[in-house]
Amino acid sequence: MEDYPLRTRRGFLGMGVGLLGAAGLAACGDTSSAPRVQAEVPKELIDAAAALRGSSMGMLSQKLYSEAANAALDSSIKNFADATGTKIGNSLVQADAGDAVAKIHAEVEGGVARDLAFMTDSRFVAQFQALGDLEDVTDVVQALTAKYGEPTAESKNYCVFDGRWFAIPYHFIGIGSFLRKDWMQDKGISPKDVYTWEELRDLCLEISDPGKRRFGWGMTVNRSGDANGMIEALINSYGGAIASNDGRKVTFDSPETVQAVTFLADIYTNPRFKPMLPPGVAAWTDSSNNENWLAGVLGYTRNQFSVYADSKTKKNPVYANTHVFADCTGPATDTSLLLGQSQSFVVFKGAKNAALAKLLAQYLITAPALLGVAKEAPGLALPAWDKVWDADPFFTSGDPAFPVMRKITQQTLPLSTKNGLDFPQKASAGQQAAVGAYVLTDMMQQVIQGTPPAQAVRAAHAKMVQIFTQQGLPQ
């Protein structure tokens, strides 16, 4: 994690005439003022951008945990800039820093925000929309739907407000649970497609062997996006939730939540489970489980597909020994509640070049533009549109995990628990802000340090009430 979440990368990509520039082309005898056209940029987008030639825009990209994938995105942006004769400045944003929304909102209010950004829809879009920071992009989504079919199912929940789209689905992020199948084979254990959380905990203990540097449980509850995701997923599977199905009322303090928190805290405090906890797990950050998984010392972790992608692209032997399975079930669930996530484009209010921003978004979702990113981050960057899946063989058969990921993008939602919770719940700025403020991880830290689970849950509930009220959802 970086100390400051915004980092300029590559400066301005594309000068409208490629790397040589105008003088270079003239020296070669080309006196045409038309930009060099990259074949993979659709002609209709180039034509639509004709009036914008010579203009510039700024973009924010949520940092992907694959430097090669970030570089591939840069390449696609440069292709578009070269083909349209425009200049596009691209900067990274570290979304897990915890203050990304506040800093970007300040830029919007100050009139200095980038024109376009992509960020995880289930984590950020509702917050920006509630702050009044986003332009309506329904026209773009309708045009893309006419050409590329339906977008991923979960984005219809997190990007739509009052029937209007405020974000454009970009690519689908695979989220998976990963087990070392060779460690299981050593113990005579056959892999399964679904586990309960209790089954997984016990399996992780069984395959652990500290003497061989084998630690079964590769998850932290320290402040990090991965810990947030695991804690919330576990609570949901037990029948608890931060908010009601309409996203407006905090419902966190419930017997189901207390039961889930008690179960999870026991893993980190009960001496029985100490052999399966890797050294330093209490202080891990977002990159720690990636690094330890790739180092071959973890038996289980839960992550975006970045860790899977890294093991494949870097030919790490862990890849061949990885068993991918859906999220775990709990007392309130018969099936996994795993939805995945999408990165989605937003156009900020006051954008100085909104027209170019919308055209760039329409290019980056296409198969040629996405393919380079997807190949560098297998499973981490998959199509968010039905027909893009079928536009290149890599998306349909590039990895055994891809067909499963596609089914998740197209599944019928919501998924329901036995006690009446629906997931995804209605997009809520309060819920997203509460997760982003690390209320969940701080609560788990308190329990591990000795606070009774019921007391810690009540305190977390009270913090969430304050956050929801600050987000315009008084309790």
C-alpha cells in the first residue's frame, strides 16, 4: 500500500500521431494531419472523436495488483489516444488507502477532478453518487447494451440509481477462495466445490505443518480490503448484514452477527488453531496474503484473482496446485453468496472533456482493448458484457476458472439467505463508507484483544449509525 493514494503514471499517453510526433512524420514525407489509426480502435469511435482531435483529458485507474496489467491498460489507452489524435493523462489510485473517496470528492468540488475513473462498483459508486459527484451515463450504457448485450448482473445493482446509470461496467473481477490441493492430497483429502466455514477452518488446521512452513489459514483481520471482504462475507453467510435490504437502516447488531464474529475470533485466539496461523498474520496488509500464497507457505486464502493470475503468468508452481472453489456457506445459506465485483467507469461532474471520456470508456470495454489486461491478470480482468466474452477465445477457454466466472456474471440475482436477507442489497453509500472506514476489521481486533463479541458488535453498530447519518441516511 502506498502512503498517498494518487500516483501519476506515464504522464500523457498519446500525442495524436504516435511516438514520432508530427515532426517525425513530416520528415518521413507524410504531410497528412490525420493521426495514425490503430486497427483495434473501432472506426465509429474514431469518427465520433473527430471533433475532439487535439484535446486532452485526465483519467484515474484503480490500481490492479499486477504491474503488467497496469502497463497493458496504459498501452490500450495510448492506442486510443494515438488513433483519435488526443492526449490522455492516466494516474493510479490506491483504493485501499481508506481516503480515496474524500480526496476525489475534494477534487470534484475544487473543479480539478479527472474526467474519467474506474473503480470497484460495490465499494465506491454509491458513495460518489450520494455526494453528487457523478454524471448520468445512461446513454452510454444503452448504446453498449445494444451492441454488446447485457452487462454483468451485479453491476445492475451497484451502478443504477432511480433507474439511471451512473457508472459504465468495465470489467468483471473474479473473487475466489483458493486451497492447496497437493497439501490436501498429502492428507488424503479430496477437494470439494463448496465448504462451510467450519469445514474450511478444520481442513486448514489438518493440512498445516509449521515444521514444513505450511500454514493453513492465510487470512488476516488487520485493516485491509481482503479482511473486510472475508469478514463481511462470513457475517452474511451467518445471516447478519451491515444494513437492511434497502440499504438504508443499520441492522448490524444481531445474534447472527455475534455468532459469526465469535466463530471468526476463535480462529485467532484459540490455542488449538495456532499451528495454522502464519507468523505475523495479525499485522498483514492487502499484499501480504498474495505474497505468502505465492511463496508457497499458505494452505488457504481468499482474494481477488490477482493472486491466481500472478501464479499463472509468472509460472509459479503454486498455480498447478491451486484448487479454486466458491465462497463458503454458513448457517443461513445453502449456496455461496459470492457475487464477484466489477470495475466501472464514472464520469465526474464538471469534467472538462466528458465527451472524450465517454468514448474512451466505450473503447476500453471492447475485447481488443481488454485482452492485454486480461492476459496479464487472468481472472482478475474479465469481460463485463455478454458479447465481449465471445469475442476472443481467451475469454472462453483461456483458463479452467473462466467458465465459472462467466456463470457468476450472468447469475440471477438477488441471492437470499434463510432469514430473508437478499444479496446484493440495494447499493448504499452508508454501507460502502462503513466498510471503507474499516469498522469491521477494527471490531475484530477489539475482540481478539479481549472485548466480548456482543460488546464489540454493539460498538461497531454505533459507529455505523454515525457513518450512515453522515452519508445522508439518518437512523
